[in-house]
Amino acid sequence: MNHYYTKNDDLRSEPREIRAVFSVYGFSFFTDIGVFSKDAVDYGTRTLIDTLIMNVSNQEMRILDVGCGYGPIGIVLGKLYPKLRIDMVDINDRAIELTKKNIVNNEISNADVFSSNIYENVEGEYSIIISNPPIRAGKHIVHTIIEQGKQYLEDDGELWIVIQKKQGAASAKKKMFDTFGNAEVVRRNKGYFIIRSKS
């Protein structure tokens, strides 16, 4: 069986276009079978984006979105904050192709996407790492994103994740605290927790 957190090389294709509004901008995203939340930008992602908008400034920083799907987080931040340099990664080849298309479609010039199994093909350090982790892939994947993320953060860098209370928010927060020595619940919204750790 194919899942959105695998490469998905041989799925049938039924592309569609969805729309979403963040801040003062309207966005259009192409989605397809085999990617996460293909019918709408999911509530957890929306909550994370809205929270980041209130906490990120238009400074020259590198940001990494791990498990980007079709790219809504990085694309919205790229539009709102043109000084940011945003990399997005995913293991899912279809998600990568959709993100490339969505970067062009939304006229984003400061974002890029490439294939990577978590941090496998990631180089350098980032000011902020963001993830709406693939819960269905298992707790070990979520914990790997957290644990290995520390080595890709600059000094005073930040790791942000969104996770539902019923899907392991407490466990993720503990792992973040064990890894970074701190973990703050920045926002709670209808069962979703936005958690931040600082390096």
C-alpha cells in the first residue's frame, strides 16, 4: 500500500486545485492522490502557519520545512516574508513535483524544494526548522525529525512542530525537551499543539 509519507512512484493521478487565504493573500495549490490532505489545507497546518506568521519576521534567515507535502507552509511564508530563504523537503516524489508547480503558480522566488528522507539530503544550518510530521509513519519518524533536527539548527535556532494531543503531543513535547532542554507549547487550538524548542 502507498502512503503519503512514502515515494509513491506508481499511483494513479487525479490532480485538483484548492485555494486558501493567509493574511492578505490568496493562494492556489495543486494537489493529487497520494499526498497529505489533498482536499484542503488541513487544520493543523493552518494553525501552524497562522502561529508562525505571528512569530517570524522578514529577516534574512534560512528556514527548512521537513515533510512539506505540496508546500503550503513554505509557500505562504515565502510570499509574506521575501527576505527568508526557504527549503522544503519530502520523501514523496509526487509531493515534490506538486510543490515545484505550486512555487511557480504562487510566484514565489525565495523557496526551493528537493527530495530527502527527513534530513538525508539536507546540508548546512537553518534558523528555523518546521514540521507537520507524518504521524501515521510512526512515533520513531516524529522523534527522528526532532532529535536529528538539532544538528541542522544554528545557535539560537528553533524547531517548530504541530501535533494533535490525541496523536502524541505529550510524547513529542517530552522528546523535544529531552533533546533541546526546553519545549514550549506556543499555542493550543482544537486539540492541536504548536510546540517550539530552541537550540
